[in-house]
Amino acid sequence: MKLLNTKVFFGPNPYALSPIVIYNFKIDKSTCLLAKEICLKIVNSFPKYFTTINLDNLEVKIYIGTVLSRLAKYLINNNGWVQNAGTKSLYEGLSIWVEFHHLQVTNQAIKIVLNVFQLLMRGNNLNDKNIQASVNSFNQFCKKFHFSTTPFLKIVRDNNIPMLTYLSNSNYWQFGWGKQSRVFMKSSSMEDSYNGVQHSMNKATSLEILRAIGVPTAKSTVINTAEQLKKAINLIKYPCVIKPIRGTQGNGITANIQNYDELLIAYKYAKESNFGRNPILVEAFIEGDDYRIMVANGKFCGAVKRKSSYVIGTGKLTLKELIHSLNERRANYELNPNKLKFIIIDDFLITHLTKQVISLEDIIEKDKIITLSNIANYSTGGIVEDVTALVHHQVKYMAELIAYTSGIATLGVDYITTDISKPYSMVFGAVTEYNHYPDLALVNFLPNPKNTLEKILNIGSGRIPLIIAVVNNSKFSQVQNWCKKNFQHQTTGWVCGESVYVGQLPLSLTTTNGWESVEMLLRNKRVENILIVCSDEQIMQKGLPVDKADFIYTHNIDLATEWNQVIQKSTSNVKDFDDIEDLLSSLKFYPF
């Protein structure tokens, strides 16, 4: 296969109602059967990628194109979410097309797929180091651009909420348009207080803030060297907890430390962790269960109880075999629908087992319970259960108070208590930290995950009133003058050719490759309604500017039938005007 050329549509088009890249290839007929055999190997190696499509009885070139486009789609979907991919037969080749959010990501995915395909054509196998290296390299590349797989994406798709990239070379994403939009990085929104976020990332500082506003915490101190451990423990006493002052997902944390030898091991573990270059927090250990309380836009929205993972002895299997069996169950979606993490056998686990005088090779007696960690973190394999209905109203209000004071919209509060159904004034409880981008995977354990995610997004449909006017290029000057005269309000965004305005304010446009002018308006929080003026030539060259419009007005244009069908799919309100003045007059009655 030889790549001839590519074509980019930046919006809805005859192939899909989303931005796509089309790749046109020339195929040597003499290699078609071998290429199909290679594609069959790919299908057999990745059957889950092809379960939703029937590949039987497809013409050879369509079969090849379908497999390669689907492989690219699912390669991207390991790191984000695209829905559309397909193929079309050409006289001496084929076209394949794949949706994109970041153009660089989809182009790189196709490059990887073609590289894998060529290696297989030369006799390599799918376990070849070069193939694995290519896939791993792509996964690393995606981290710079793509929104990690998250429950947000399903909510956006199900509710037809528009989404677009916000910054290049980042995984900031915008959901919704204009005034109805919000920008997120993971679960953290752009509106979060900068100082609040910075403070939440420093466990020592955040504890000081909690104490300053009267929230119960455990006694703690910060050290920089191992020589300071004795002084710290004289203040904190045993049992205690050690953790880096920065870090996430339980990284470098050891809890329930009972003596100085364990303290030294815990300190070494913290310093060798990903966040070990930071100072170390020594904190009093609080007896009780570990809870994560979720707050969305200042309101309590749920809570989960986190427990350390464990195995139960059979009297026949070694501990290592029991852990392997547990991981196998967690690899099965039907047995693990909420995707509890795998248990990793590492130095931290070995140290924890040593404290229980157990090794991996020991056969565990029947019904004996062996815990696999001294922390109850979901990210390190902990067990999670919903306790939303049990949380005392005082505890709920405390979590909301922290969110309000910190200026953080979506917050995860870590709270330890022996009974979450009672106020902390009656049963001692303490907040150990709060997180400005809590793991959204925990939402799956709540009674109504969809409702909770919608509360976090908090944008409704995410759409604002929008009209597209498709006119001949010769009318741009007339329409532009009319807009300048009539659009005085600073909440109206409009674009005509290369002119972009919010009210009477001209915006600076640096590139016109795609629909950057339209995206400027969609990203502007001040904008409450939009008029897009474009030509039929622009639409057929770039695709439609957006996926949905309230109205599409046309005047003196010549669109191919397939493009008229694209317009019909994007709105139920299409009106053609014989006179440009009539079109402009009709805009006066729209809420601009």
C-alpha cells in the first residue's frame, strides 16, 4: 500500500458528522490476498475491536480498509475517544477515514497502523519488539494531547454535548459552547482557584488551611532528612503515617507504623517514590475506616468507603497464587464491572507481608484473611463501596465548607472515622487531605453515576443559539457591513470570512486552515449566541463549521447533493432566500 494523499474535513461531511482525516492509498493487486490474510491475523489477535461489525463477504479492498481504519480507531480509543472510522474502494486503491479530536493524534495512529501492517507483510509477528515499541511510543505521544479515558466522555456522547480541544499540546478539554461551556483537565475545571489548587497539592499546607477553618485533622509535622525522624516521632508518637507532602494515588504512603525500624523503612519508601524529592509529612495514625467524600460545584454528591484489598486462604494455594487468582477475576469485566485495579507485587507489598510474617510462597490456611496493603487507596488496588446514604449531614457540610473555602469546584475529601453516620463531634474523625482532581472512576461506585457526572459537568446541553448563513463569496462584504452595524451587543459572536467579532470587538485570527475562527467564538465564555457566515465553497472544502445549528439560511449557493444531506442532518430548520436582504432581515428576529 502506498499513501497517495490526505484530505481533512474539520466538521460534518458526507462521511461522518464529525471531523475526519481521509487517507487515499494505491494498492498493488498482486498483494491484495496477502494483505487480507494479514488483516485476518489482526482481527484474530484483537477480536474485541471488531465485534460490532460484520466482516463476512466483504470485497477484499473493503475488508483491508475496514480492518486498518478500525485498528487506528481503537488504538486512539486506548487514550481517548473517537467513534467514526470507515473505508471506501477506489479504482486502483482505497480510502480509509478516521475521526479526530487532535489531528496529530489521528495522523500518528494511522502512521503506527501502517508501520505495523508493513512489518506483518514482511513476515514479522504481532509480538515483535518493533511493533510493541511503536504502540508504546504512540501511547506516550497521546498523553500530551488526549483526554484520558473518563466517564465524562460517555456523558458527553449520550447527552450530545459538544466538546473540543482547548489548548494545543495539552489534555485540557472544553465541554459545551461559549457561555454554556466549561474547561476541564481530568476532573479539575478552569474556574478552580489557582491558589486553592496549589494549596491542595501540598499536603502540609492544606492541613494548615483545614486547621485554620476549624476542620479536624491529625497531628503532623514536616521533615527533610532521616535525621529528623526521632524528633518528629517524639512529637507525633506511634502509630503514625508517613507520606511525601506532594503526590497522588497513594504514592509513597505507609500507614500504621508501629516502631522505629518500620519508620525507617517507610521513610525510605517515601523518598524512593515518584514524589520522594519533596519533604516528608509525618502524621498521627487515626483509627477508623477510610472514606472519600465527593463535592461537585460546592455540593455534596456522594461518598465511598475504601478498604485494603485482601485474599482468603483455601488451604491449598500459595499467597502468590491467590493474588494471581484475584487479578484474573479483576481482569474479567463481568466479575469486576467497576474496574478495581490489579494488585502489583512490589517491595511495598513484600514489606507489608513481612510485617504479617508471611511470604508469597506460603500456603494460606483455609478461610484466613490476608490484607495486601496498609492503605485503602483505589489506585493501588483497594476495594470500594458506596456509603452515600450513610453520611451524617455534619460531615457533608464539612466537605462543602472545604470546597467553598478552597475555591475548588470538584473536590475529593479524604476522611477517616469509625462511624461516618455520626458527627465528628461525637465520634472522632479527621480529614487527611483534599484533592482538586479526584479520580472520576470512583463515581462508578455511587448510586447514580450518570447524575453525579452531570452535576460535575454542570452545563446542561452545553449549547447556545447558533445560526449558519451560507452565501456566495461575493456577498461577504455586504453581510459583514450589516453585522458591524447591527451586532452591538458584546455577547453576540459572529464570523464572516476571515473577520471574527464579539459584538464590535475584532478578534485576532492567526490561521485559517480549519474553522479556527468559529472555535474562537465557541471558546469565548462571554458569547451567548453566534452567527456563522460562510460560503458553499468553504463548506465543501472544510466541512460544516459545527455539528448542530438552530437554523441554516442559504442564498445563491451551489452545493452537491451529498452536502445538502449533511446540512439536513445538522438542523431541522433550513431556509433558502432568493434575496440577501430578506436573509439579513430575518436575522433581526433572532435573539442576537
